[in-house]
Amino acid sequence: ERERERKKERDRQIENLCVCVHQLIANCCQQVDIPEPVDVIISEPMGYMLFNERMLETFLHAKKWLKPGGRVFPSRGDLYCSPFMDDSLAMEQFNRGNFWFQTYFHGVDLSGLQEAAVKEYAQQPIVDTFDVRILLAQPNRYTVDFQTADEQDLHRIDFPVSFQIMSPGTMHGLAFWFDVAFIGSTSTIWLSTAPQEPLTHWYQVRCLLRKPLMVRVGQVVTGHVRLLANARQSYDVEIELRVEGTSMTSGNTLDLKNPYFRYSGASVAPPPGNHTTSPTESFWASAGAGAAAASATTMQAAATATPMYGEAVGKMPVQQPMAGIPQSAVPVSNGMVFDASDLAGQGRGGFSVVPGSAANMAGQTMQDASMRYSGSVPVNMASLQRSYGSSSVLPSHR
């Protein structure tokens, strides 16, 4: 009886905590109306560079139905910005415009479009991912508190920036990413699109300058990043930068609605100059360790294998070594190895053994996996076929 009472009390508590939704109101957030205020608003309103597509404005507009003290998730957004150097990206963007220099493309002169094409390429933010080590300074942060912000606050975003250069190089532009926080009553959870974090479908965004800036360690680069809302459900991005103490300035105006999707799925390469040891020596040292381990495994398998011809089980010489397997010992398809010296002198003519499974020869092709014995050995074709199963035994060219 006490157990039933406890269960009823627990059910009553669950009913007080949970609300079942029986109706879906399908309409635009600005046009729909709901009968009563809500406790929580949950959405996924982030776009590239946090603000693209302007869904955050709709998210903030929905707060008109939020009860006093209610919560919104996500609760806060941080946009980060840092200068970067990437020679390969800059060259790639330059080469994209070379197509339009052609004066005879199937009889058509494209050079008249070259200036407009290059201008459009320069106005495209680049959506991809990169190695965090290309950044030249610690990032600046622009924060929006979704709990208190109004949708009009996002019509014009003025982001003043100041970077103290930590690494010398060519500053090709600014890289952007964002973090959002889900601030609950007892804990806070962060979602990050930072380059050092696991990749998300938001990637990162890079905006190139019209002309790069040469910077040294300790120099300060200041300026502004302005995001101006437009009628295309996105923003025009204005960048103005100056190297303090010099006359060097640069900037650009980009269309966040028209990005260049550069992400290929391949692992990002580290920037040049980040190896502290010889990459060649490190690779082959690792490969040598792998080959030594494979050799020990092969020798152990050879020592425990069941003999085919009495005690004639051991190692055999081959003409060319194979990856991961020592030249003196090669397993065949049934897990055994031959010792040609134990078989030599017992008959006439040499022979070649071709395993039926290339996987048994450490991934070699059938031709590369062929092994030729130089000893004079009589060959019983039927017997060897039975012993090897799918393997083939072929006469030597001799």
C-alpha cells in the first residue's frame, strides 16, 4: 500500500513538471498569436558567422510571448574575430579571376567581365575550416545577450577590434567563428564552432582584405567590423583596419549572403614552419618501427606453423621486399612459409608460388606477390593445389 502511494505521488510530481503539446501552430513567428505566455523558448537561429540569414531577429521577436523570468535557449552568442595568414588561400582566390582574362574562349572574349568577376570574388566570404595556427593574434569578442537584446539591436552591428600581433607575417584577412551558451538554472552548456573544436556544419568564415598587410610581432592593428542588415536576409560586412604607427591601411566590403563554400572534407594542413623535427625522418622512423613489429609477428608465426614437408618450414628468400614484411620471410595463403634451402637439390626446374589472396601478402598485387624459388624442386601440381586451396602454382620461366 505504501508503495502504491509513493508511485501516485511521483506521478503527480511528474505531471507538475511536464507539459504535453497537443497542437502545432504552423505560421510565421511575426504573424502568429498564441493563447498564453510560455516559460521557455528554444530555437536554432544561428547562421554562418552567427548572424547570417537573420534568424536571430525572429528568435528575439518571439520573446513577446515569454513569461517574466522565462528563459531562452540559446541564451548568449559570442562572435570571435582574429587576423590570419594563408598564402595558399590568397593565391587560390587570385587564380579564380584568371579565367576571365581569356580573350578567345571558344571564340568569345571574356576579358570585359574580368574586372566585375574579380570584384565579386573579393566580396565573397569564404566558408571553410582551417588550422588554428594560421591566426596571428588572440581573437576579439562581440557578445549578444539573447535574454535581454532586442531585434532592432541586430540591424547594425559595430564591432571595434584591436589585435596585438603575436606572429609576424602577411595578414590576409579576418577569420570569424562563434560560441553560444545555453544557460540553465544549475549549469551552462556551450556549443562552439572554433577552429580547434570538432567541426560543425557552421564551419568558420574568413573575409579577405583587398590588399594584405605586412605585420610584425608587437604591432597593434585596430579598426572596425560592421555588419549592416540588408533586404537579402543577411548582412553586408564592412572591414576597416589600420596598423598603428604606420600609414598601412586596408579593408573590404563583403556580401555575407553570397559566400564561397570552400570546404572539401579533407583534413586541414598546418601552416608552414610548424615542424620542430624533420617530417621525413619522423615518418620513416615510425614506418621502421611498424616493419620491426611485423617482422617479429611473422617470425613467431613461422616458428609455430605446421610443417608441409616434414621439417621443411622456416624462411625463404624473395627477390624484392614487401611493405611491413622482412625480405627473408614471407607468409603464404595458409599461414606457412617455405625454406627453399631445405627443398633445393631434390629435383629439376624452379617454380613460382602465387597466393590466391593478395591480402595475405600485406596488400601486394598478385603480380608483386609472386615468389620464385631458385632451387630445383619437383612439383606435384595436384598436391600443391590441395595444400594451398585458392593459391596457384605456376612453372618458372626457366
